[in-house]
Amino acid sequence: MVNCNSNCNPAAVTNKADRWARWLLDGRHGGDAAFRERMLRESLYPLRDQILDRAQLQPGDTLLDVGAGDGLVAFGALDRLGASGHVIFSDISQDLLDHCRAAAAAAGLLDRCSFVRASADSLTTMADASVDVVTTRSVLIYVKDKAAALREFYRVLRPGGRVSVFEPINRLMRDPPGWFSGYDVRPAAALADKVRAVYDAIQPPDSDPMTDFDERDLVRHAETAGFPEIGLELRLSLKPVKKACAWETFLRASGNPLIPPLGEVLEHALSADESAAFTAVLRSLVESGRGRDRTVFAHLAAVKS
């Protein structure tokens, strides 16, 4: 099995890499290799398999992975498509495309891969009706014009082509008052509000692309784009415990490429005494996993007639 996530060295990422590469290869898991492997094994690999299962891949298909990132879905597709299959890695990050190209070269797979720098809502280098499958994983949450992206997916698909889109519905995952990142911090609620205000200023909940849509919008955009056959599964999971996490990893990790890690926010949002008080409440919860794990995902699959 080709696996860019293990064959490539995240430590090779430097401060010169763009924010997308820095986050995917380091910031998402706070630089903690063990945490990263657990995330891959318990979450990302199962999601990849679901996306590819719903894409109904056929031997020899050409698959376009939009927002390919570190190649999680794209390399998984290569394993399934057979020797005659082809995968197009598309991303706005040249650093991530270079990362994936290096992994493909190391695995002897360059002849089955293409690399295209493009945004999801403007696949201008892709010809009409040129691919059999389009996949995305957590990509449209960064795209303001999601309707344009679905139109582009429809345009580049051949008749009978399939799209498999997986997106978190962040609108339904926001913490209730007194909670922070799934932890009950009511003893330090005022301090949590200060920290949350920093994140809300960067990504306003009512207007940011990550939170301004839900599963109904995905269906509407797909239907308007022209897809006559659409299916959508909404999956909500609420668990009374979270995975325990080392405090330093928690401070270094970032929820997405557009926001700073918690450690940086604490330094700017709180005084030294306030940061110590907030840490006193939150740290034991994080390290013991005493929180609530709430996730909401939508998986849209559609066929072009």
C-alpha cells in the first residue's frame, strides 16, 4: 500500500513551507509523531476508505482528488485503481504537491500520477469531461463559493462519473457556553471566552466558509450544478470521553491551517496569571480525556448522467 503519510518525513517541513503544508504535516498533530499515527489509524484511514468506497472506483479510472493535501485519499485510490488507473493530485499548495510528487517518485508511481495546482472552485486547467471520479476530504470548508466548486466537479466529470465529497459540518460542533474544545471549563468560563474571542475574530462563526453552511447546502449546490442522482449521509457522534492528549501536544496543535495553536493564543489573549488559571482548569481535563467528543460529518455522493 502506498502511504504518503508514513513514507514522507514530516520533519522535513520548514518555516519556508506554506501554511497548508505546515499544518497538514506538523501543526494538525502538534508535532507529536505518536499522536499523528493514532489520528491516522483511528480516524483518517477509515475516512479515506469511506470516501473511496462511495466513489465506486473501477479499474482504469482517472480520479481527480481536489485538495489532495498530503495525499491521503489520492494514494489510497492508486492502490485500488490497478496499473491502468490514474490519479490527478490537485491542490492550491505547491509545497504539498511537491511533497506528494516526492512520495510518488519514491514509490515508483509517477507514471500513474499528475499534479495540478488549482483551487476547488476554479479547476481551469482541467478539460471538460476528462475524469471519471472526483473526491474531496475536508476541502469545501475552506471554499467560500461552494456552489462554484460543485459546478466545476460536474464539468470535469465524464457522463456516468461520480463525486464523493466528505465535509465536517462545523456549524453543529460549536461548544456550548462554559465549554472549550469539548471540555467543561465553567470554573474559568470568562477566560475561555477571551480565548474563544481570538479564534472568532479570525474565523467569524456566521460568515467564515468553515461554518457558514450545512448538509442541506451541499445537496442544494450539487443539485443546482446538474447532478441528477445524489445521496447524502449525515453522521453525528457524541461520546462522553475524549482521547487523552499530552498538554504540550495540545498547546502546539491547531484545529485548521488558518488559526494559530492554542499556546500562541494564550500568550496574546491572557495575562500570565490568567493563562496559569486557565491552564489549571483545562490541563488535567486534556491529559485525562475528561471531555466530550462531538463530531458531525456529511458525506455526499453523486453521479453525473
